[in-house]
Amino acid sequence: MAVIVEQIEEWIDSYGIDSDFVRVRVLSEFPRAGATQFISSELVQAAADEAREPQFDRYDPLIMGVDVARFGDDKTVFRFRRGRDARSIKPLKFRNIDTMQVAARVAEAFERYKPDGIFIDNGGFGAGVVDRCNYLKLPVTGIDFGASADREIQGRESGVWYYNKRAEMWGAMKEWLAGGMIDNDPDLIADLPAVEYGYAMKDSRDCIVLEKKEHMKARGLASPDDGDALALTFAHPVAPVDQSYKYAGHGGRGFSAEYDPMPYGDK
């Protein structure tokens, strides 16, 4: 009984007394959203369809997202995205490696693929990885999932507000999936529709909030490591390091039929 009370108190503290998580799990009321699955299975399957053509051009930045785990069932995942294409470069996954080893793998991936930006989960063990990568002078930015959403202009234009940075990144990824292309990876395909969401009040607004990893595990689901790694590629806008398209004489970005999304190694 004490465990149940503690869990309820944690939900209230995490999401708020008026959130959908508390409404559904504690008060047995319907969620205000009508459904609690944040990303639909249909949206995921369409993005994983091999018939969907990649959409990117030569000067879309290549962005790398890194979700860090330590030991146990969770895994550290590197995912890559260029424009609408998150399929051509396969993810890298590691289990039971420490922060120094993760940083070394980040450095190796940077040398191989030359991403324009790298976003790393800065929570828990990720902070040590970010520090080491900064010491190695890699183009790394640490992302705090619990920090405030910082793309306020999107909320003003769309009327959709996010409770924290993680919800904001997943929201951007959800919109992208409508035209994006993902690999047919069972881990990613399982992760994306598994995360539930609700609404919680913040700054006098109803904001979208995502279910925490530990609460997913309590439901018997795996930590969405692949989903979070891909979501990290939407943390902030990234400018391509190569901006020669500005001087190419065609007045804008141009697609090159000879462009190879994986010029640095095996496909």
C-alpha cells in the first residue's frame, strides 16, 4: 500500500494534480486528449515504408543524436538525420560501456561521418560524456530533457505548448515523421508509438508532457533509447558547416544526384 501511495505522489509531483497521467491512473477519468499515445503506429509505419523516397539536399546538415545509458538493460544509441532522411546512416548501439568509452565512440563517429552538430542527453551519465567530448573539441551540445522548451515562437504560431525540452523534441519529431524516412529497426518502431502523453499546467498554459522512462518501465516497457536518440536530432536548428551553396550561383540550395549520404564508410 505504501508503494502505491508513493507512486501516486510521484505522479502528482512529476505531472501535476490536473494532468492526464493523474486523471487516468489515479482518478479513473478520461484524458482530456482523448487518447494517450503521442505518436501513432500508422505514422511510424509510413515513415519506415521502404517505398518512401528520401528527401534531402546536398546542404542539409547532418545531425547526430546520442542517448546515453550506463549498465543494465538500457543501451546507448547514436542516430543520424539529414533533412528528411534518418535511414541512410544506420544507428550505432552499445551496451555496458562507461562514459569514457561512449565519448571515444562519439569521436570515432564524428571522424567517420563528419556531422554538423551532435546533441547528447546531458542527464545522468550523459554529463560526463558531454564534458569529455567538449575536452576533445567535438561539436557537441548537452541537452537537458527536463529543461524548459525554448522554441516559444512555435507555440505562439501553432497554439501547441510543451512542458519541457524532451516533449518539444518529440513534438518536432512527430511533425517530421509525416514526411520523414526511418530505418525499419524494430527497436525504433517499438519506441516511437510506446510513449504516452498528457497535459499539465505550466505558466498558466496547458502543456504537452511525455511519460517518463521510469514510468514506462513500470508498465513493463523498455526505455525508449532509440526514440530519444532520434528526437535529440531535433534539439536545435543546425547550420551546415559547408555553406558553399550560398556562392554556387543558383541562388539557393540545390539537390545533387551524385550526392552520397554515406561517403565515409560501409553502407
